[in-house]
Amino acid sequence: GYAQEILALSRRQIPIIGICGGYQMLGMKISDPLGVEAESGGPGSGMETEGLGLLNTVTVFLPEKTTERVEGEVLGTAGFLGQIESREVRGYEIHMGTTVRLPGAAPLLHWRRRGQQEVDYPEGAVDPSGLVMGTYLHDLFENDGFRVAFVNWLRRRRGLAPVPPSALIPPSLECNPVAPEVDPARDRGGRSPSFVRSGPQGAAVRPAGQPGARQPGYELHLPAAQVTAHELKAGIAPAPPNPGQ
């Protein structure tokens, strides 16, 4: 299954980043003493399950759900993180429970603000190699500095030259969902909702199978058509050849 595949990637020293539930699963164990996630619920119905053991952390589910906008900076220094230490990051948290770092796991980020409150809170975890890290921060890769440093780190690992930040930070790229034209039930049947995104030189980004304009664009083939504007601009989600050309 996926667990064995992830562990195999780790043995090959492939970088692994877990976000939210993925962060929790990278740890040593996940505990649910109050039965928060159990079907019956209530004390005594909880369970404890082993994690992947790639980060020395433990997670305990709690009844309260955290839903906060957060902002702070990069705190970790292992791997590529040393290049962006103290670089600002922001996004949001939405999760149940809390994760505790144990010896060998260093904080990945540092929060200065959660919601409307100023805080002093180390967050996330990174292993000593800098190859495995986890965080509750959604929108992690929407932070330009983090994304550019991460992509160029991967490129250097493959012997490729780094790309300039301008190649990964589009000045403007509109994203216009065409929800009124989509039957929401289609997604439950396995079909993705339709999105149209403006691409280079105004080219349209069209749903898979939809006839496209005869100009360069992108075609999305993802379960929920959730590709960020940055990914489109950076060419991370390239289009197949246009059959109409």
C-alpha cells in the first residue's frame, strides 16, 4: 500500500513533506483516547495506531477542532531550510488534535500570530537530515519563498541548474471556476468539476476532453482540478499535445 511506498521513498532519500493528516501519519503513533475519530465515540472507544515512524512525533486527537489563520516564519535549518530561515510564511490550520515533537525532531516553523492573537509557538517538525518534514500549515506552497527554495533544492539534487524566482512567481494569473456550468453531482460520479484558467498569452486552461482553442494552453487531469496558478505558470502541470493542432 501507500505506507510501504512512502517508506521505500524514504529509504531512497527522496524528500517527503506531510501536511495536516499527512504530518500526523509521518510520526511514531496516533492516539485517540477519547474516541474522537472512533465510530461509536466517547471515552474508552478510542484507539492507538502506529504511524510511519519517519518523524519522532506523536499525535493525540482532541475534541476541539483548530481552525485558524496563521502567520510566522521558517524556523528549521536542515536541508534547504537554511536558505530560507526566518522567511515569512502564512496560511491556515484546520485539524483535530495536537502533535508533540520528541528528541530528534526540530520545529519546522514558528508562529507569531494565530487568528487575532499574537503567539510564540514553534510548529511542525523536520528530521535531522532535512528530508522529512511535516506541518499543519495549509497553503504551505502558496508561500513564494518556500516554494522557490524547495523547487530549486529538488533541481540541484538532480544536477539541474536552479531557475530564477521569476519563473515560479507569476505576476498575475487569473483563475475563474465555471461552477454554474457544472453539475455538482458529476464529481461524486468520478468526474472532475470544470475550471477555466487563463494561461500564457491568454490561452485557456480547459477541462480534459473539452475542445480547446488552437493556441498553447494547459489541460487538467486531476480528481478535483485543484492546480494552483503557480503550478500552471511553472509548468508543473503541462498540457498534452492539442489534438486539434
